[in-house]
Amino acid sequence: MAKKIVVINGSPRKGGNTERMIDAFKKKAEGNGTEVVTFNAATSNVGGCHACETCFKSGKACTYDDDFNTIAPDILDADGIVFACPTYWYSFPGQIKNVIDKLYSFCIGEKDIAGKKCALICCCEEDELDVMDGLSKPFDRIAALLKWDVVGKVLIPGVLEVGAIDKTDGCNQAAALAGKF
Ligand SMILES: Cc1cc2nc3c(=O)[nH]c(=O)nc-3n(C[C@H](O)[C@H](O)[C@H](O)COP(=O)(O)O)c2cc1C
């Protein structure tokens, strides 16, 4: 059976740096025969976790029904998950953070999600790699808690405007990442 990877896109910018890296990843992964499902967290309606701890009791992952419930079955089903986003204020953009927060539903709902592979694709304007520490370090802890295996990270500093990623190695790195799943 073909492998399945879910890519969560946390950038609202159409044709932006994150989206270009996702496209490069997707092209390579699909070329390898992998099914890629992309979820645009930034243009979807995913609210914050209410900590009601009634996850899956209504039959859906989240009792507060929103677009997380459309991607939750794919996440459950996937062999790999990629989080892709720009850096916003040294951290995750709010839209993708809401998706991350709702991964809690799999813990409360006692779903067996251990053993998945995961990766992070990220970029920022400033030139230093550690600008992305606020995403990279939590990502490692999140993966460890979920018992997911981090297969790689593409962290590209120094990109501000749409298209700036094309002057870096970001899209090549994103394509190479596809081979790690
Ligand atoms: C709300 C907001 C906050 C940002 N915060 C940071 C930041 O803390 N550090 C940084 O280097 N770049 C920051 N940026 C710049 C973006 O990370 C950068 O432009 C990135 O290339 C955008 O990726 P995209 O084209 O995929 O949206 C911020 C941009 C926005 C819109």
C-alpha cells in the first residue's frame, strides 16, 4: 500500500516561501508513489483547544466541531506528518498552533498514533538559524511525547518576500526530505 503523508501548511501567504517548499516536497514525494494530503491551517477554521477533554466522545476528534475534524482522520491514518510554516514572532503562527494543540485529542481519545514519522519545514526573515528555536525545540518535545520519529528539518533563515526562498537551498532540501519518509 502507498505511504501517506499529511502536510499541515501554516502559512497564509499564497505562493509564499512555505508553500514553495511544500510544493517541492510534494512533487518529490508523489513522484516516489506517496500519497500527500495537504491541509491549509491558515485558511481553514481551526479554533483553540477548549481543554474540555471530551475528545472523540461525540464520534469526532474535537467536540467543538471545526475543520480540525476534517483532517484528524487523515492524521490518524498517515505514516508521516509534516508541519510547514513561517516563523511568526519567534514561534508557530497561531493557525498551525491551534492544529498542534488539537493533537491533544489523540492523547485523550487514546488513539494509537505512536510510531509515525514527522518533519518540520520552516523559514524566517532574520539571518540566524536560532530565530527558529521557538519552533524547532518545541517540535522535538511534541514528537517525543507523541512517540513520533523526527526524520528531518528544513530550517531556512533570511527569507522575507514571496519568492526569496528560490535564492536559497530551501526547495532542494524540502525535496530531499521526501526521501526520508
Ligand atoms: C506576523 C509575522 C511575524 C513574523 N515574525 C518573524 C520573526 O519573529 N522572525 C523572523 O525572522 N521573521 C518573522 N516574520 C517573517 C516571515 O517569517 C517571513 O517573511 C517568511 O518568509 C514568510 O513565509 P511565507 O512566505 O511562507 O508566509 C514574520 C512575519 C509575519 C507576517
